[in-house]
Amino acid sequence: MAQEHIAFSKALEQVVEAVMFENWMRFYFISEKLEAPQQENGERPLFMAIPDKGMERIQELYPHLYPMALAINGKELDFAASQQCICNFVSEHLEGKTMSSDLANMVLNSSTLNTELQLFNTWVQAHEKQLDEGFSEFGMWKNLYAQWRSSDQVKAWVTELKNAALNAAANPPKDTVQ
């Protein structure tokens, strides 16, 4: 059982890192496609525009994540494309290599992943102004998030979230007849 927990935790960490990396790329390298026609909402499509030096730096510092940057750079982006980028990366570069297919599916469908993604999104929103003040390497994002994640206040919040999820699972809503 301990072995399975360790494998799950490691797989979870890899998936969360992929989500964080995709988010980091969008945060710093998203750009409007000025030559594209305006959409119905009056805005131009967004695309990933990582400069050559940035791609070199990603390949040097994060070679395990480089395939994700390579796959999305220059592509038009929306929520579905971002989600697909992450799923493709997990499927093509993690599943069957660093984790089994069963484990990948277990992680992707877990409430634990949902909690981690909720925490990460909360962190980005809470620190958006700070992150926007200047470019931060992905490693800095990971360090800042880890510090925030290990604070007593966040640990208490995580405990509350887990307890709420357990309570919801133990007490599913009952169907009522009107």
C-alpha cells in the first residue's frame, strides 16, 4: 500500500508540474495574432509566442517539459487547446514511461488532482500582480508556489478541502421526488 501511495504521489507531482508549466508559458508568452481577423467578440485570437532564446532556455533547464513547449509554440490558444496540450503531454511523455496508464488515469480523475489544481489556480490569482511585475523563470514559480503551499494557512485550508470532499463522498445527495 505504501508503494502505491508513493507512486501515486510521484505521478500526481508530474501532472501538476505539467499543468503549472503550461500555465507559466501562457502567463508570459501568450500574444494576440495581429494579422488574424477579429473574432465575434471583437478580439483577435491568442497564440503562444515563445522566442527562440526562451525555447533554448526551456530545453536547457527543463528538458523533460520541452516537448510541451515545442508542441504548443506558435499555436493558437484557447481553453480547449491548453487542456489538450496538457493531456497530450501526459499521454505521450509520461503515461507508459514514468507512470503506468492505469496510474495516469487514476491521477487525472482524482479529487486530489482537483484539489491541487484549485490550490495552484488560487495561488496564481492571489499573486498575479507580483508575477506580472517581471519575468520569472519556471523554477521560481515552482519555488514560490511550494513556499506558499507549505504555509500553515494553506495546510489548514487543504485539510478543510479534504474533509469537505470526504464528507461529500460519505453523504451523497439524496434524490428527492417533487
